[in-house]
Amino acid sequence: MQGNLNRIHMFSSRPARMLTCAALAVAFAAAPALSPAAAFADSSASEARLAASRQQVEQATQTLQEAEDNVADLQALIDQNTADIAEIEAQLPAQRQRAAEAMRAQYKYQKSTNSFLSAVLGITSLDDAISTLAYMDTIEEANTAEIERLNDMEAELQEKKAELTEAKTQADAKRQKAADALAEAQRVRSEAQAEAEAAAAAQMAALSGESAAATGEGADAGNTSNTANQAGQTVQASVAGGAVDWNLSEADFVATWTARIDAYLDGSPLAGYGAVFAQAAWDNGLDPRFSPAIACTESTKGTYCFRDYNAWGWMTSRQFSSWEESISAHVAFLAANYGPTLTPEGAQRYCPPTWQDWYNKVASQMNLI
């Protein structure tokens, strides 16, 4: 019992296993300098708040992962104890019967002298005496062993039940911790999403009528398949706000956005990868529409890729061997460098020469998902 209780304590008090966040595995891209006309007063403050929100999300997600891992380990111990209890309880009736018979035999043996006298009178040699006494000892030991076995089984049963109660208490506490962490992560993500949408609206107002290109190289520099190639445009489109509900459970969030993204990508090389986009969006706290919409703008949904499995015109040094790998990496890259959703400033960073056209087309595609 003590060994299992020690394991319970170890599971409940061990250090958190650090969540491997893809967003932290992607190198931060150097942001191009914005043209003076495109900058506005509160951009740095907005970026700082969004960065802080992302850090809060990562911390809450880490806490959630720790709690879920501990619950899983405790549940395994609960399952083992439950199985052990069932096995002992299944064996107990037969053992109780054997022990009862042994106790009756023991009682009769101890109260009766006839058996002992008969055995003694029947001894004809030293060897017979030794064999007779050994036989009688064996009977005595067998009866005692059956009784002791019953006692041991009943004691083990009580220990297992105590361990099970302790494990369930620990698991309930961890489940509550996981629920609290999830609620916190959802709250922070919702706030970050709303803040990004508000920042986008403020930027659009500040950049109204601005048609100049931004300076520097963007994430898609040199991508000849980019359909947002019209210079001299102004920002006009806007992403529909409130479309991403972070208060869903992970399973419901992924299922909802898998269906929506799959419908959007149907018939393209990216068809059927909605679940990958949706899971990566959940893991990184990113608007799930963002990366698929960029894929449409930069490569017509993966139809015209300038590098294998790179649908985003993404001038990264990384090489990809599958859509699963590249989708997860791109979503993490966006979350780490562009905030939870599309903003005009993000467009200036991703596609400086024609960022207005790029913003309008990505925003319009996001609204279709």
C-alpha cells in the first residue's frame, strides 16, 4: 500500500512536463520597417499587449497539460487498483469457504484426543513416528495457512480500497485544476482575439487612404504565385469579428473548425487537412482562418507552390516533407510573429510591397471560411 501511496504522491507533486509549443520552436522573423505614413502611435503598445497575451496563453496551456498528464497517470493507478479489488473480491468467497473448513478442522483436531492417540498407538518404528508427526504438522500448517491467506486477502482488500479512495481524491483535485486552467486559457485567448480585432480596426482607421508600400522584405518576398500583387491599393476589407469562440472545449473547437476549413479547401491540394489547421490553431491560440486564407492568397490553396509543401510563399529556410509538418509550422510562425489574427500591420510585415491588396484579399478569404 505504501508503495502505491508514494506513487500517488509522486504523480500529484512532480514538476510539470513542459508543453512543447510549436510557436516557440519557430525562429522569430525579422519584421520589416514600416513606412512613416503606415505607422501610428499605439502600434508598439498594441504589439506588447498581444505578446503578453500569447505568453499568458502558453502558461495557461502548460498548466493545463501538466494537470491532464497527472490525471492520466492517476487514472491508470485507479484502474489498476479497481482491477486488483475486483480480482480479490472474486477470490474471497472461495477462500472464505476454505478458511471456514480449515477452522472447523483445526477446532476438531485441537479438541479431539482420539486422533492423536490412534496415531501414537499405531507407531511401530522411529520412522513411523517421524512420518506420523510430520503428517500431523502438515495438516496443522495447511489449516493455519488457509486462515492466514484469508486474513491477508482481506487486509489487502482494505489497503487497495484505501489506495483507490486516495487516488480518486487526487484525481478529482487534478481534474479541477485542469478545468480551472482550461477556463483561464479560454479567457486569455478570447481577450487576445478581441484585442487583436480591435487593434485591426484601429489600424484600418489610422491607415485610411494610405496607398504607399511598406519597406523591407516580407515573409513572402519573391513569391511569384502571390495573387495580391496590385500596388497603390487602400485597405478596405475587414475580418468579421467574433467568429472564433475560444470557450469551446478543445474537441469541439477542433471539430467545428475542421469542418469549416475542409469545406473551404475542398478540391484543392490542401483538401482534407482541416483538422491539422484546426488543431494547430488551438495549440497556438491563432484565428483558425488566418493560415488557410494566406494559402489561398499566396498559392491558390496550395496549387502553385514555389517550394514543396509551402503554400504560403513563406521564405523560410526550413524544408518540409508533408502538409502536416508545414501547416503546423506556419500556424506557429503566425502566432509567434503576427498575433492572434490578421491586422494591417501584420500585412505590412508579410507582404510590404502590396500589403493593402494582400490585407484585403486575406481578410476576404477569412470571411469565406
